[in-house]
Amino acid sequence: MTNFHEEETLGKAYDSKLMKRLLSYAKPYWVYILICIVLLIAVTAGDLARPYILKYAIDDTIRGYLNPMYVLDKSSGMKGILYKDKIYVRENELSDSEKEVLKNSEMKTILKVNGNYYLVNGYIKSDNHDPAISEQNNEYVLTVDNDKYTADLLSTEDYRLFREKDIKNLKMVGIIFLAVIVLSFAFNYAQVFILNYTSQKIVFNIRQEIFSHLQKMSLSYFDKNPVGRLVTRVTNDTEALNEMYSSVLVTLFKDLFLLTGIIVTMFNMNAKLALFSFTVLPFIIIASIIFRINIRRVYRAVRVRLARINSSLNENITGMKTVHIFSKENKKLKEFDEINKDYLKAANEEIQLYAIFRPAIEIIRSLGLTLIIWIGGNNVINGAIEFGVLYAFINYLQMFFEPILDLTEKYNILQSAMASSERIFMIMDTEEDIKNSEQPIHLDTIKGKIEFKNVWFAYEKDNWVLRDVSFTINPGEAVAFVGATGAGKTSIISLINRFYDIQKGQILIDGIDIKDMDKYQLRRRIGIVLQDVFLFTGTIKDNIRLNNADISDKEIKEVAKYVNADTFIEKLPKKYEEPVMERGSTLSAGQRQLLAFARALAFKPDILVLDEATSNIDTETEILIQDALGKIVKGRTSIAIAHRLSTIQRSDKIIVLHKGQIREIGSHQELLNKGGMYYELYKLQYKEDFQLGESL
């Protein structure tokens, strides 16, 4: 049997077996996941395209006029800019073979000097020089790096002629850039929606499976495992898996695609500058390793302390009535304050680590950018690269750090998911100890004969609650069990319903061993009314029906009337639609008990079990309950457990238990005549009557 300890530990940051098992839940949705991956590739392509489009806009459009131009005759047939009966073709628009053919042709370059544009006779690759302009012999002479070039002053109209194509291209670039942004948004929206829908469906299935598995577990499992921890498994831990499916499973591909794309694009643009850009990578790796080691230790501490808070809250809120009765508010507040402070301390340590790590990465990023601006800027000035390339490199380097930070976050999410999945699968892997037979016997009805043959039972090994218990209850008999607290009365009820399995002996119903019967069908044929009636949040009608659609509203009203529950239901503002608060806190104990009778009767049981069903009830309500009891036990095998002997005097058979063994069996009068243990119990309850009789 699995037990949850307060000091929960985290498993490995990554466990291939656990991951394989988690991925098995995603397998039915592989089409959606594949669509998400394709959409993420499209989104990543859009992210990578934006800096490259801007690089093209800067180098080939905004600064396109700086490209040297071949000057050709109008008759050459080449496409270009027609100016003064000559065709001007930019060098960057020609293929290498065309450049080879035109290598001896005249070349001109447009340069801007002192606010004016000049058409310079000659090949000048860059405008990063500081040209000087002078006028000699009625023509302009430009001096660039001690070289002299003749030039013609361009009018505004002439300059616009040379830029006409650039303006058109810039408009097209703007449209393409806008289209990339819009498409990226649409693809991103679609993948986020599909991915979150898929992850919610996966987690929904896991949560359903956990809850379904918990329902199959025996009561001994819940005896040994705190409810607060089990609730945490179904809620908090499944939510941690949701984060993994939505933030790691698919989006991890985006980070990898983006990193790969940035590296390839940067090397494709300029390998030397790319190598300089990635000199900061070792520092990032070292910082990430140090952070990962420390954050795992701190994260473990945070999880443990959070588990303590959940456990403390569950215990204190559940036991709030007891806290108020004994005025322990201050004590419990101090206890919670200590636990809360421990959590705060661990959370602050986690915040401090992030406060160091993130700025450290920012500093490394800034150093990388400084290096790029310094080296790349010099290359731009020297004409080795174009300004657009430097601009794109700065953008790509800034983008490069985002997936690295994202991967660090994903590591934490993955670690949390691994820990949560370990705890979830610990529940799922705990086999139900009350198993159905491989070929269970199905009975539509039960006559009601119950036999215990030499039954031994213990909740814990060798700590026997029942010792060699044997008895027979015949169909239609009303049998009562009496005895001191701890004698084993309630255990017998639990065993008949097979909430627990016995260690020795045999329990038969209608001559069939209950281990050979379908346990769910068996429990449906047995109605139980407990001392502490549990009512669910909903309405009066819902609590009688318990979601059984086969029970009609008419039947609900009939059984309520039959057990006298209608006497208070009809007085409620909304009657059968009256809301019931958690555990039925707005109803009295007697009202809850009457509802329990109605609930038991609505399911038409063949055997009725009443466990202390009339204790703690006021006299007026007890009269109603006694009347109801007489009706519902008629024609059924009934078993009653009661400390108040007045409620069982009419039973066909009374079985007296003491320390897990049967001491006496007989009717009320027979047992009194014996003068044994039952007689002593009766004398204790009616001490005053006995004393009065002796005095008379």
C-alpha cells in the first residue's frame, strides 16, 4: 500500500520512462500535435523572416542607390533606369555571369555630399567615406580616400527617377512585412488554441483516470492516505502536467527551430561575424548550469513547503469546529504562521535566484551586442558588410537569447511535471486490493441470507478486530449487533459490503461467497444508513437520487413521504429543489437521517443496514424515524447497530460482540433471561429503572 509522506521528494529532472508514459496520453491526439508543430514552424519562419526583410529593405531599397551601376547603350536591351538615353543597371541586380560580360563597361555611383546627390563617374562601393566636393573647369570633382572622381549634380527630379523603383520595392516590402506579421499572428493564435485544447483534453483524461482509479480503491487505502494529498494529486499535480503539455511538449520545437534558424541565417549572411556573435555562448551555458543546479534544490524545498501548507489548510478547515470549541485559534494560527514563513523563505530564495540569473543573462546579451556593434560597425565603415546585415545581426542576437531563457523556464516546468507524474503514477500503479473475480457471479436480486463462517479480520496485520466470528442471518430477519465501542460491529457491516477483504474464513450471501460476486452489484443490493449522513452539494432531490436517472421525481416524492421526510421537505422554500450546502450543514441531524432513509429506499435494496442510525436524534424526530424504520425493514433482511437498546428490542435476533468475538446470540427477552453480557449492558442503560424497581 502506498503512503504519502509530508516530506515529498522530486524525482529526476527527466525520466525517459515517465516521459514515455506521459507521451502515451498524447498519442491519441497526434494529429493535433502535428498540426501545432507545422504551425510553429510557420511562426518560427515568420520570426526569422522579419529581420531579413528589414535587412533587404535597408540595403537593397532604402540604401539601394549606393549600389554602383553599369552604364549601357539604350540599344543593349537590358532592363534598367533610362537616363539621358543611357540604361543604368545596378550591380546587385545582375548575376555573376552578367557581371562577367559587363566587367569592362562604364560604371557610375550615386553619392550624397553636403545634402546634394551626385552621379559619380566610377565604382565606389560604399558611402562610409568622407568625400569632398569641389568645382573645377565647370564640372564637379569628388575626392574619396585621395581618389578623384568627376561627377554630375542630380536635380530632385533626376534623383527621384533613380529611386522610383526603390519606392515601389519599399511599398512591396512593407506589404510583405505586414503580411508576415498578420500570418504569424494567425498561425500563432491557431497553434496556441489547438495546443491548449489538446493539452486540456489530455489532462482531462488523466484526471478522469486518477479519479476513476481512486474510486476503485478500498476504504483501507483512504484510511492510510490523507484526503488533502489525494486532492492535490487530482488538482495541482494534473495542472503541472497541463503546463508541460502546453508549454514544453510542442513549444520546445519552436525554441529549437528558432535557435537553429538563427544560427543558419547568421552564418549564411556572414560566417565571420556569426562566430564573433556566439563567443558569449560558453558564458550562457555556465550560467544556465549553475542556475539549474541551484533552482532544483530550491524548487524541491518550495514544493515540500507548499505540500505542508495544503495539508495544514485541509486539516484546520475540516476541523474548524473543534478548533473553535477548544479555543485553539491562536495555537493553530501560530502553527500555520510557521509553515507559511517556511514557504515564504523558500519562495524568496527562488525569487533571488531568478533575480540573479535573468540580469546575468541580460548582461551577457548586452556584451554580445556590444561585440557585434564594435566589430560589425567597423566592418560597415570599412565596406566589408552592409548596414542592413549589421542591423539584422543585432536583431537575431536579441532573438537568440529569448529561446535560451525560455528553455530554462521549460526545464523548471519539465522538472515539476516529472515530480507530479511520479506522484500521479504512484496512485495509478497502486493496484486495487478489493478485486472482482475474473468471472463474477451476477445476481439481479438477493434473498438476504447472510453467513459468516469462522471470519478473522484485521485492518493492520495481526491486530485482529474480528476473531473467529460465525453467525447466520436468514432472509427477512431483523438482526441487531450490540457491544462496546471497538467490539467490531461496524467492521462486520463493512465486510458484508466488501469494503474490506477478510484474512481468514468465508462470508456468504445466499450461499455464494461474496468474493465470487460482482462487488458493484453486491453493493447496489445493500442499502446503508450511517450515523453520520453524508450529503452532497446540490438539491434535496439530487441527494435522494444520487444521479441515478432511473429514479423518477415521482418515486423520490413517494419514498420521501413513506419515510416521513416530506414533513420537513414540504416546509422548505423550494421543497425538493431546495439547495443543500456541503455535508448538509443547513439541515438538522434528524433531517439528514430521514433523507438517508429516503435515499436507501429509493435504490430498492434487498438488505438494509442501519449503523447507529437513530443516535443523536431528538425525541420528535425519533418517533418519525422509528415509524420509517418499521416500514423500510418490512420484507427485507435488516441489520442494525445501536448503542441505544430501546431501538432494537423488537429485533428477531441480537448478536452481542465483545473484543471481536461473539459472546451471546438470542432475542431481547432470551438474552435478558440469560443474565449475561447483554443483561449487564441493559442494566447500565436503564440503571435508574432498575434502582426504582429494587426500592419498590
